[in-house]
Amino acid sequence: MTISKKLKVLAVAVIVMVFAAGAELFRQVNGAADFTLRSPNGDYLLESVTLGGVLFPFHDMAFLRVVDTKRPRDVYRTPLYAVSTLDMRSPYESEGELSITWITFDKARKTFSLGVPEWKDSWLNFFVANVPYEITPND
């Protein structure tokens, strides 16, 4: 096998791997939620989604997906956070905000504010979070 042929095979293999990783990430981000809760006013669904599979083998990262029930195509995702910090027992909703412990969604600006303890940034947030967010230190 010539060097040119080896490079072509390698290039195809890399392209296939990148495509497979992208497809898996898309499947994870748009997949079924582990837990779903309707907001107190009923206008939004709060969905906890834990990442798993080949790209995320340790199942310790999750994100919150907020779905507008009046416009189901409007979906807002937080950046990744540790699964152990999630607490959806006490949702709060006002005219301008929707929140659970550590996470607030501004309904007008369509942004998140996270006060998750010991939050660590991940390069995957570039692909997961689809709206602006700010991190408030809470250590």
C-alpha cells in the first residue's frame, strides 16, 4: 500500500470517527430526559438529561432542558453540570423567571444563571448549551 493510499484511508477513518462522534452528541442532546417536571404555571417543561454512552462513559454530567409548552420547538439548554448537584424538588416560577435549586432561567432574555457549587467548565458546553449563560460562584 502506497503512502498516498494510507493517507486516504486514514483521512476517511478520521472523517467517519468525527461524524460518528457528532451524531452521538446530537443524539444525546436531543434524546429522552431522565426526569421531567412541569413548571408551576404549566408554561414550561423542565427536563434533566444525563449524558451517557461512548462519548460520556461515566454518566456524571447532565444539563437542564427547558421546553416552552406553547412553542415546543423553543428549547433552551444549560451548560453541563455534575449530576450530583441537581435538585428539582422545589421549582419556582414568577412572571420573569423559572428556577430550581442552583439554576435560574430568565424567560424574557432566554438566558440561564447558574450558581452550581464547584462548577467546572467543559469544552462540550460549546455544543450543549444553546443560549447565553452566566456562572455565579457558589463555593
